[in-house]
Amino acid sequence: MTALLEVKNLSKSFGDLKAVADLSFQVNAGEIWGFIGPNGAGKTTTMRICSTLDLPDHGDVLLEGESIIEHPSHAHSRIGFMPDAIGVYADTTIEEYLDFFARAAKLRGPERSARIRSVMEFTELTNLRDRMMGSLSKGMSQRLCLAKTLLHNPDLLILDEPASGLDPRARVEFRELIRALADQGKGVLISSHILSELSETCDGVVVLERGRLVREGLVSSLSTDLSEHQLLFIRSLKGEEALQMALAESPGVVKTRPEADGFMVEFDGSDEDISRLLTFLVSKDLQLVEFHWHQVDLEEMFLSFTDGALQ
Amino acid sequence: MKMLAKFGDRLNPILVKEVRQAVRGKFFRFSFLCMLGMAFIVATLLLTTQNARSEDLVNDSGTIFYLGMSIVLAAAGMVLVPLQANRSMASERDDNTFDALLISGLRPAQIIQGKWLAAGMLMLLFVSTLAPFLVVGHTLFGLDLLVSLMLVVFTIAFSMTLSLVAIFLACSFKNRALQSLALAFLALVCVGMVAWWSGGMMVVLFQPFVSINSGDLLVTAATVFIGLNLLHLWGYGLAIETITHREENGLLRVRVACLLASIYGTGLVILFWHLWRDPDVVTIGTVVNYALCTGLNIPTLTESDHLGVRCRNQITQGKWRRFGSWLFLPGGTTGSALYLMQMAILSLPLLIPGNSWLGMFGHSTNSISSNGLYAAISALVVFVPIALFPSMIASRASTGFVLRSVMRATIPATIPILALLTGVFGLIFGLHSMANFESGLNPIYVIGRNYNRVREAGGLIGWGFLAALALFAQFVFIAGYRSRLKKLRRQQLSGAAPVSAPVPPAVPTPEPTDLD
Ligand SMILES: Nc1ncnc2c1ncn2[C@@H]1O[C@H](COP(=O)(O)OP(=O)(O)O)[C@@H](O)[C@H]1O
Ligand SMILES: [Mg+2]
């Protein structure tokens, strides 16, 4: 099966600055892919190339196997790009704005009004239809921008930091909107430098740093990637040294790493081995207060992948 | 009703948007009121002064009324409308809405068209506010209706030209400083146009003692009008090119306009010859046409070649279609072929008997016609290499933006450079004063001599020499850019190296900055 979006060896420089270097990844239909990287990592640059607004120095971007670099006009009807900031037209209402882009997308007559109504309902803008664009709050603007992006019913959505500037509640709503779109079978590439925003929504992530691909894959496979061993978090009241000594004696412990008030332990072994480790530690009278699996979240993955260079 | 809705659907989306915005916007209301007020004041002033005048001066009043109205219309058409067009296009860039337009499904042609049409609508509206005043002028002062119609038509045509220039400028320069510079330039052009045009029309239309053949007037008007429209087509194509994706055939319309211009120019020369039967018209007309067409072709001549091959491969159906469309595919090579074709078309009037090729080889070398022919052919010999040589360099795929621009500038710059060079040579080699000027090395002199029907067999040789000199001058030009060319080549080679080569760890890369 050809991927919906395939980015192949993409490179782009601005003068001496390599904004994107040899980047490759894929997004399939019905999947949400997070595009993560610190500010200046090259996310916007990549997304602009993917939506034909910019040209790469090298590499190609394929939409279902066809190059959008060579056939940019084919891509316009199939890709919806939501930039990080919406451009405001003076003296234009929300409905007129949507009407304009619907006309541009060659929607005619009743079909156009139906489409405008449906995207306004989807993004809950119906009550604001006669508001002037200039008077919208950030959250409303973002919703309007999404509505515009959805007008021509694109198969692939490219969203550049759509949730930035939204309050937590709006953020949750936004996530739900995105999920609903993916469930309709659209492919979604969504960028952010805030990870918690993506961790629950995304099927896969592409982590970018200084224009280079750091890691790429499905969220599930990435977390096992991070360490071949299970991670345990252990905290005791007896102080670090005692715990560390006890851990050093225990079989199955591969590596320990001190955390804020406990130890992160990489452990190799079965469930019985873990149970035995717990019995052993208890027998040492270490006054354990915490002993649990550690679930790796996206934030942590990101930190470990990027060598702390994201500051 | 249904028809109307259907028609509304087919309207250019940008036009619909612009009109909606305009109706609400302040600029529009303000300028509309200004316009009405100005027309009203002019009309009132004239009406009140009319009482004091004697019957004999009615015609004079007509002239004054015409002048007043033309100033009002010119102010609106040549200042307000182009300014609004420029503002509207530039604001798309400033307000971050331009990208959304480019991927909205609108073709670049539609975007330019929409903006241009909106300017046209504004102009029509201004004209319609003037209509009542013109009717008053007709009934009270005997203002000729045909004259007023011409006034209106020409104002609209000039206003559309300026609006197109304004839109083109807004598309070409992102930089704010450049924008304001361009706007100032535009304002100057506007003022110049107003002065020239209202003065010119006055003389032509209100001086009964200068006898003007009405047929001549019509021919002149039609010539100006069609020429203006050809220029519209060309400028429109150029404006579209500036916002077209770099991988698409952006200069197609410019090519069509160039070809049409050559056909129109040829027809015009033949028409003039029929009207006036003067072989000089053929010579001068042909040389002017060569110069004009060379200028018009610069963008297509110097376009990068890499795109053409792919575009050609995309045309899969029909051998003939592929063959026929070849000239209109992107790239300097096809541009050069099209240019040569136009030059051939433009040379057709030289075949007119009396200006015939036979005259050149016959014994009547001192006849007017053969000298004219010499001049035309020598002009051709100069123009073609001056145009083709830089385009050869510019159309290479490896040529960067800067070099391409330099090459574009080289073509029109070559002739003045040549004139300068000959002057310098004259000084250096101490050619004595007369020879300095009356030398076959002086292009101005050679042109003058040929046109002045001086018997001179060496003209062609002189021009051939000049062409060689032009090539040399261009070599000097390019030598300055050789290092840049080399660097470009190096960049290309290093870019072609396997991309999977390990990227060096983040050495002193500039601190990444956030754009948002
Ligand atoms: N038009 C441009 N001109 C010069 N440098 C640019 C341009 N666009 C982006 N950059 C640079 O490229 C790098 C990547 O930018 P960007 O893709 O916007 O990062 P992100 O969206 O991940 O924050 C940044 O260092 C930025 O300064
Ligand atoms: Mg960004």
C-alpha cells in the first residue's frame, strides 16, 4: 500500500542554516502523526514544503505516490494546510471568509452553502457566523482556520501548532475534533513543541531536532524502543545509598538511575523475578513506599531522544 | 433568479471578496465621496462662471469643462484606483493571507484577474459617478459625446495599465522599503501620465485649426488601444509568473503576448505603409518592432530550462500537440526559438516591393529602399545576438537567481554600454574629432546615417563589428560573475553527493531562532 504522505530525504537550507536535513517519514490514511521538535527544529519549514508553499533543496514529497513538488496543483485539492497563524481579512465576517475559500475550492450553489454550514457546525462557529474576523479570540481564530482547512474536504491535514495559544479546555476540544477527523479516514500530521498535547492523540510521532530526524515510529513501538528492559520506579525512606547497595546485589537489575526522590531501575526478568526482587528488598528492611511499573510518556521519550538539546 | 445565482457562482471569488470588503471599507467610501465632491465643485464653478460669459465663449467653456472632468477622472483613475489595487495585493502579503490564497485552489491567473477586475469595478464606479456631469456638459456646453466617450475609454485603459503595474509591484517585492519605493515610483508615473494624457488629448480634440484626418485619428487611437491591451496581456502574464509555483509553466501568457505583439506589429507596419506609402515607415517601424519585441521577450528568453523537459514529457497525447506546444513550454531554449520566430515575422514587411530584397542586390544600392533595408538588417544582426547570448547563460539549470537577473538586465543594458564603449575607444585611440562622431563605430551615427539616406556600404560591416563588441562586453560582464557560477556548480555537486552521508554533529550551527 502506498502511504498517503511520504516524505523522502527532504533537505532545505536557508543560507548556511540547515533548516531540514535528510528527513524521511510516512503518514497513512486514518492515522494521526505528531511532529515534535523544539522551536526552530524545522517543523514549519517541512510542513510548508509538504503543502507546496516552499520548495526543498533536495528530496521529494509524495502524495499517494505522486510528487507534489512536480505536480503542485494536484495537491491543493487533497491537502489541507493550517498555518500557525491565520491571516485576517479586514471587514470580513466569518461566513464571508468561509464563503470565499469555498468558492476558491470550486464549490458551487447549494453544495457550497451546505459545506459551509457543516464545517461551521463541526467547529462550533455557527453562532459566530456574522462576527468580524478581526474581533475573534485566539481560540475562535484557530477554529475558523481549521474550518477553512476542512472546507474542501482534504484527505490529508497538515496542522502547524494548532493548539498553541488555546486554553486547556479548548485544547481538549481541539483534540477531539482531530480524533474525529482521523476516524473519518483522513491522515493528519500535527506539529507541536508541547508534548502532552500530542501524547494521547497520536498514533505515531516524528521527533525532529535541528532539522534532523531523531526518532520516528508508532508511539507504542517507540516506548519499547527506549529501553529493551522493563522500567521500575522504587522509592524508600532509608536513603539512597542503602537502596543502591541492595539493588546492586539483586539479580536482574541492569542499570539504576537516581531520580528526584527514588530510583529508576532497568530490570531484566519475568514477573516472578520482579516479585522476588520485591521480597528481597522488603527483607532488607528498606521501608519501601513506592514500587511500580514506569509507563514511559512522550515527554520522557522526547527528552531522552534529544539529549537535552531542546533548550 | 436561478440564472443570476449561477452567474454569481461563476464570478471570480477574489472579485466577490474584494467587492464585499470595499463596500464596508473606509477607503472606498472616502474616495467615492471625494470624487463626487470634486466633480460637483468643478461643475458648479463652471456653471457660475458661465453666466458671466458671452455666447462666443461657449466652445471655450466646453474645453474648460472637458479639462476639469478629465482631471477629476484622471485623479481617480490613475491615482486612487492603482493605489487601491496595490494596497489590496500588498496587504495579502502583510496580513499573512497570501499563502492561504496560493493553496486555496485558485489558479495564480485567477488571483491576479480578481485583483485586476476589482480595480476595474472601482474604476467603472468612478466613471459612472461622472456620467451625469458629462451629460450636463453635453447639454450646456456642447461637449462632444464622442469626445467624452474617448476620454472615458482611454482613462479606463490607462488606469487598468497602472493598476496592473501596481499589482505586479506588490507581487514582486515583499520588502516594505521596496514597496514604498515602488509606490512612490508609481505615483510619479501616475502624475506623468495625467499630465501627458490630458494635455495630449486636449490638443488633438479641441484644436479645429489643426486639421486632422479623422481616419488617421481613428487609426492612431486603435493603435494605441490595441497596443495598450497587448501590454496588458504581457504585464498580466508577468504578474502571474511572480506568484506561480516555480515548478509550473508561469510565463505561458507572456509567450502568447509576445507572439501576438509581433503579429500586431507586423500588421501595423504594413498598414502604415499602405496609408502613407513611405518606405521609411517600413524601416523605422521594423527596427522599433525589433527593439520592442526583444524587450518583451526578455523574461521568456532568460527562463531556466530545467522545467521544459518535464513539462514536455507530461504532454502524452498526440505527436502534433506535443510539437505545436513546444514553443510555449518553459525554458530559455524554447523562448529563443519563439523569439527568432517573432523576429522572422517582424521581418516580413521588408519584403514589401520598393523595399525589396532585390533592391539590395541590384545596382540601385544608392536607392532609399536599400539603405532602409541595410538599417533594418543591421539592427536585426545587433539585436539577435544581444538577446540570445545572455539567454543561453541564464537558461542553464545551474544558474542562480542573481546571475539570471544580471543576464536579464544585460540585454537592455548592452546598447547604452556599446555607445559608451565606442566613445571611450574614440577618446583612447585619439580618433580625430569628426571621425570620432562620424565613425562606423558609433551606433548612433550609423543608425542616423542609414536613416538619413546617406550612401554607405559599410553600415552592415560596422554593425556586425558592433555585435561582436556586444558579445565581448557581455563576456566582461560574465567574467565578474564567474566565481559565483563556480560556487553554484560546487553547491550542486556537493548536493548531489549521497544524502545519507553522516551529518556532522551540531557544530557551530547558528542558534536556532523561533519564527512564530
Ligand atoms: N524564510 C526563512 N528564512 C531564513 N530562515 C528561516 C526561514 N524560515 C525558517 N528559517 C529558519 O529555519 C529554522 C527552522 O524554522 P521552522 O521550520 O520555522 O522551525 P519550527 O517550526 O520547528 O519552530 C529556524 O532556525 C528558522 O530561523
Ligand atoms: Mg513553527
